[in-house]
Amino acid sequence: MISWGISWPIAKMISNSVPIHVLVFWRFLITFASVIPLMLLLKIPFLLKSGRDYFDVIIGGIIYTLYNQFFFLGLSNGLPGAGGVLVTTLNPIVTFFIVAILLKRGVNKRQSLGLFFGLLGGMTILKVWEISIDNLIQSGNLFFLLGSITWAVLSLNSQRSGKSMSPIAYSLYVYAVGTIIEFMFCFQDPTLLTVFSFGAEFWLIVFYLSIISTTFGTTVYFYAARNLGSDIASSFIFTVPLSSYLSIYLILGEKIQANVLIGGALSIIDVYLI
């Protein structure tokens, strides 16, 4: 979660350098390539056990790509500064809701209280009392809700596939499918190869987003979803806004306000309760 939080401010630094499809393509491609040595080092077989496993990773890759698209569409059409908080606050709540419906797994009183604290913490960081109702319900913010739904489905997909394959193998194929899908959208884009003219700062950020945040962070999340359950693993996402704002303070020098510290404390309580 800390690696995800740090990715927000540094991704912001290159978000306008190339079109989103191009940026996500290179991120997915580098991530996919970085998982291969890990597979070889840990001697994880590349071949999956059944056709259902291949079906699961294809679906996972499609869902993961959709999640990225909904997220960036939300940033473009909704409340740009609120994207990180809205997505990371909604993700665990939607995941618990879907798990309760599909897996018929109830939410106990302690977890319900934890979800409430997580929602309250996210809204405190967002300073929702300063945002008008019209802005909250504008059409662009619906993309954030769609993003949270797709992430919940991805969490369930990774949990189910974890019964028959390594989370690292699952990650490899999900990133491969995502790379292919993004390439289909950007292969004719003239900016696809212009990234090689960018300086070291751009590639260091892409390296972090690909290797640290995705190869490490997202793969660890898939591992946690398999072992803890998608609902419990998703609860840790409540801590991302706090780590994001703290990293913004350290990297970009922006001041940390009291509402961020209060909301972050509520989010930590939420994870403990869940």
C-alpha cells in the first residue's frame, strides 16, 4: 500500500507527457518483462494447469485494463484532485459488498465499524464538506465507481485463480494481456516511440511505477488476496490516501493539513478493526 501511495505524486509528474494509452502500455510492458526473471528465479512454471486458468488470467487482464481506463477517465471528467481518495475509499467497500453477495459471506459488526471508519477517513482527507453535491454526482465521478467495481471483481478473480496458480504467474499473464490490449489502442500513435527521447527522470518514474508499484506492489496484493481473502486484503487500500499525501509532502513539498492526519488515523483504525 505504501508503494501504491508513493506512485500517486510521481505519476502526476509525467501524466501529461504522453497520452494515457501510451503511458500505460509502456508501464504494462516493462512490468511484464520484469516478472519473467522472477518466474525463472523462483522456478515457477510458465504453463498453467488448465484451460480455466488461462481463461481466468485473460479475464483478469481485461478487468485490470478496464480499471486503469475508468480511473483515468474519472480523473479527466470528474474531480481530478479527489481521484485517489475516491477510488481507494470505494474499493474496499465495494469489494466487501460484492463478496457478501456472491460468496454469501457476512460482514460482522467489527468489520462494519471498520468500513465506516475507512469511509469517514477518506471523506475527511477529501474534505467532502467543502465539495458541492452537484460536483460529487457529476457524470465523471461515475467512472470512479465503475473503477471500484472492476477492482473488486479483479480481487475476486485473483483470489479464485490463486487456488491453482502462483500469484506471480497470475501477475505475469494479467500484465501480458494488459500490454496487448493497450498496444491495440496506441500502436498507431506517433508518440509511442517518442518516449525514448525523454530524459532520465521520466524513465526513473516509469521504472518505479512498473517495477516497484506494479511488479512488487500489485503482485503482493494478489498474493494477499489469495491468502487473506479479497475482502480482507482490500481493506488495506484504505491506508493508500495517507501514504499518498505523506509522499506528496516528502516529494513535492506540499503541506500536510490536519484533515489528512485525522483521516489517515481513522483509516489505520479501520484496517485494525477489519
